[in-house]
Amino acid sequence: MSQAGQAGEGTVVITHHQTSGRGQRGNTWESGKGLNLTFSAVLHPAFLRVSDQFQLNKAVALAVHDVVKNYTEESVRVKWPNDIMIGDRKVCGILIENMVTGEKLSRSIVGIGLNVNQKDFPVTTASSVSIHSKDPIDLAKMFDELMQSLEWRYLQLKREDNERLDGDYLEAMYRIDETHSFIINDQNVNGIIRGVDDHGKLIVEIDSAAGTFDLKEIKYVY
């Protein structure tokens, strides 16, 4: 990661085998050798205010979502804040580390771990794209598609096409407008995801009242 942190915008550092990648909530991400796509991309979104940094999360998550959905007929969704799901199984984890100068983002390191051809996982909640596409996938071809998609979504963000980003993210959200269980304050409650607020917090309707939650305040129940 330090190598990526010193690189210019557009630099991509690829890892062919990963055993201790970092994810949300301090989780680790393990990737089989030569089977998946794990890489970090360096961006310099100096046009983006710190208060709007979740727009970058939306752009990156949608970039991966847009590619993955072309490989399967099953439902591909973005699980807030930025995991990619096929059905109820996670195929991609995304971690974005932002550096700030004043009120703007000066540098962002976008880490993406996408399970592509791996078949076996230590947990039942994980899966890979090829499991759902039924065929082996050309890693080089998919990587090129991801780079093109990431560039397209990043340029969309740069020209402040937030209405399109917001709409596409809402449409792609996992479990949106459905009643599901969540753990909040160590209690199991039923709620309905209604979207995200301007700061990237999850909006959940509970007992007909909407509340907002950050990553540490709410947990999905499967």
C-alpha cells in the first residue's frame, strides 16, 4: 500500500496472491493465487470536498457492479457501503483510503478484491463470479473491463453528474425497500433500507420512522 501511496494518479498495483487484505470493520480478505483480481488504484480527486467523499464510494462500487452484472443472469447488488453481492453472497470487497488537504481530498487509494475464478471459500457467505457465470473467466479481459468502467464512473464523478450516480447507486442497492433484520445497539430489529444520506450514512426505516446509521452502528442479519 505504501508503494501505491507514493504513485501518481492512475497508477495500479496488482497483487496476484493475497492473504491479509484489509476490509471494512477490520475484516481480512483472502484471495486464491492466480484466481482473482486484487489491486489498488491511485486517484487524485482534488475536485471532491471531504463532505462529499461518499460519492467516490458510489462511483467505485458502481464501476465494479457494472462489470460483474455482465457475467451472470443472477441479481448483482451493491451492499452498503461498497461490497458487491451476487444474490446473498459477497464476491467483492472494496476499501478506499482518503488523504485530505484542507477541505478537499488530495489522494485516494482504492483497494479492490474481486473473487473471479476461486471455487472454495472458508465462509459460506463468500462466492466468486465464475460460480455464478458457470464458466471460467479471462482475468486479463475482466481487468481491462474494470479499468474502463472505473475510468468512466470517475469521469462521471469529476463532471459532477451526481444525479446519475445517486440514482444508479439507489437502483443497485442490496435489499433496498425490503424488510430485513438488522442488529442495532446489540438488538435485533426489523427495518427497511431507504437509501443513503448526503454523508453516506445508511437510511433505515424502523417502525415507520427513518434513522441514519454509520458502519459501526448497524449490522446486516442473514
